[in-house]
Amino acid sequence: MADLMWGSPLEDRDPTTVGPYTVLRVLGQGGMGRVYLARGLGTRLYAVKVIRPHLADEDGFRARFVREASAARAVSGAFTAPVVEVSPSDADLLWMAVAFVAAPPLDVLIERAGVLPPAGVWWVAAGIAEALLSVHGAQLVHRDLKPANVLVTADGPRVIDFGISKALDVVGTASTNVMGTSGFMAPEHIRGAAGPASDVFALGAVMMFAATGHAPFEGPSAGDVLAQTLYQPPNMHGLPSELVDVVGRCLAKEPEVRPTLGQVLEEFGQHRDRTVAPHAAASWLPAKALAAIEGFGSPTSAAPTDPLRPPPTTRPITADLEERTVEARALAEAGDAAGARDAYAGLVRDRTRVLGADDPETLRARDWHAFCTAEAGDVAAARDLYAGLVRDRTRVLGPDHPDTLHVRNQHVHYTAEAGDVAAARDLYAGLVRDRTRVLGADDPETLRARDWHAFCTAEAGDVAAARDLYAGLVRDRTRVLGPDHPDTLHVRNQHAHYTAEAE
């Protein structure tokens, strides 16, 4: 069945015009801004991204945005939605207009039609790789390749959103405002030095999502996901065996180990050359995915241009809370920890009032509020917020629930960060005991808690006990992960260090 309309109705806060474009619908939003379906001076439709005011007001952002968005116009439109116009740097609203493509994003396609077979994953990957070659040829790095930024049409995927692309001539500089999406960012991108190989890493992550429905790195918070990306192997669960090699190489921690885009396309050629009518999407995609693509591109004739807004009194309160949650999460992922902290504080208050203190979404908002409080620099306040959350999640969900164990870990972590290492040592001892009982002695989270327990034991002054704890951890990580795993080498280093400290 065709979608009745693209996007969602406008709200009072949305503009009715942006530059020469008439705004019709809300297509989505992210860390940088809100995206609208808009009509040009004629009848053609465009996707217009409007930058969040707090970003536009940052020193140097306006000139940088206009420069980079204008540079994106050089990217070929064969496998992209081309940038057609960019606002002047002194405009009240910063915006960029992109040709509108009536096709579902990859994450929506997977939600509606299920994960893709290996052939379909290769077909999507080849189109993305061609698009990225065009991006890199224009001396740009995409920096935010993810399923939501890949539109899947019947004649191939289109890569969109060059709004946070970075010119290659400044890519190697350190950044205090790393922009991208956790779970799809390469380790060097997280550290502030994204390059062309970072887009290859994101390509591997998108292939993983297309084949399994999950990202290679996931966790309860953006910070957890970033830490996993830096130090843990990707979660390959559910990935078909024929994709393990290429996805694994794309997700290598070291940029120089990853394949080039040309090598990815060369490997795809082996599949293409064995395929009858390789130009046809039906040769690659299952019928359910083809139907979802066709339905998405055929809304009723009046719906896309219908700008009517619902009366404010009819808007469901819970829908408003959901949108505010998306906005708060976008602020966190964009690096505005203080803004996200304040947004989540309001969400906690209103979710408690509307849904109740024990509702799962209220508890989740409290988790994010505490995390963003820490990210904004107040670790003592975060520690206290997590202490209350541990108490309430234990009461509502039970002591062994994964969410309870997670907030216990956050509480003890920020207890240590706030300087009370003796208390953290004792809390970690209890967490090790309970994670061993619930998850097993060899679970990565159990081993990680043992590492922190040993470290806090040393910081609390008992280096001999820390030495012995690390000795046991070296033995068990060697057995579980192997002698050459980075985590094993880390605890061997800690064991040697505290052996020396204990004389």
C-alpha cells in the first residue's frame, strides 16, 4: 500500500518559507537541523535542511557550512541526491536545498520489508561505494553515512546529507565538536580525524545493518557505543557467512587495513558478472522490498503538498514527548551535552507527570539525563542521579535486569570519576559478583567490571591486592580472548605495573 504522505505535518515552530522554497512537510531531523519537504518556484519538490540556531551562532560555523555545502554541489548526482542551492552565510536561517528523492531510507526499508539477503546487501553497498567515490573525488568526506542517509530506489541507492561533510584539506585537524552518528563512526573519526577510509568503515556498518537489522556497535548510551567502537570487536551476530570477510575488513580499527572503495566494487563485480540482468533491482532485492520501494514513491496526488496543520489541542501529548526525545538525543549526539542535559531534565519532569515515575520511558529519560549531566562536566551530580536510578530500577525491574546492571555500572563509574575510589572499589566488587552470577564469568561486561575493580583497588591504596586481581584477569582474558587481544595486553600491562608498584 502506498504511503499517504511523506513526512509529518508542520508545527507552529516550523517556518512556512525558507529562501525561495515553500515548506510543506517535516521529513525528519538530526543533530544539525530539521529537514523539510518544500516546493520550489515551480512544482518541483526539494528536501531543505535548516540548521539549528545554536550551531549557526557558533564562531566560524556559518562560513564553514556555506563553503562545505557549496563544495558538495560538485558531487555527481548519479548515486546521490544532489545539492542544488545553499543559503548565503548572512541569512537569518542557514539552509541547503537538495533534490527530493521519493524513496524509503534504508532503515525504513528494513523495518518494513525485513533484512536483505547477501545479494541485496552487495547491491546496496555497490551503489553507496560509487556515491562515495564521487564524494571523495570532490575532495569531501561524508562523515555521517548511516542507513537513514541512504535512500533506496528501484535503480539503486542514493546517498544523501552532505551537511556535515568536511573538506579533505582540513580533515586531519583535531576537532572539539566531532559530528556523526554513534555506531557508524570509525575510531579515527571519534578521535577527530575523519578521512576517506572513515566512510569505508561506515559502509561496512551499513552493510551490517542491511543484513542483520542492527549496527555493529550498540549500547545503552552514545558513550558506551563510542567506547565499544574504539576498543571492542564488532557484533557480527546474524551476519551471513558470505559477508563476514568484507564487512570485517571494512570495520577494521586501523584505516590502512580497510579495503578501498575500488576494491569493494571489484569484489562486487564478481557477483554482478554471475547475475542475469544485473541492472534490474529485481535481480538483487526480494519482492517485499521492491513492493515497499514502489509504494513509498507513489503517494496520493494531493497529500505531499497538503500543508494543513492539526489544531494544537488535538496533538497527542505522548507524540510531543517522543519528538522531544528525538531532539534531546540529537543534541547529545551533536556534542551539545549541556543542551541535551537540560532537554532531558524537562523530559524527565513531563514523562513523570504524564506516564508515571515507573514507566520505562521515564526511567530511560532519567538515564540519559544523568549521562548528559556527566558529559556536561558535573560528574558528582551524575553520580547522585544514577544512585537514585539504581534504587528505582532495582525496585521496578529487579536487581538482575540488564537495565539495572547498566545503571549500577554507570553509578560506580561516576563514583570513581568523582574521586571516591574506595566506595567505587566496593561497588565494583558487588557488580563483579552479580554480573558473574547473571551473565557468567566469561561475559565481556563481567571481565570489564573486574578490570575496573582492580584499578579502583589500586587507586584506593592496596596495590598488592590490585596486582593479584590483575593476575587472575590476565589468566582469564588470555583464555577467553586470546593472548594478542588488545584487552589482554592491557591487563598484562596493568599487572606488570602494579607488580612493580608493590615492589
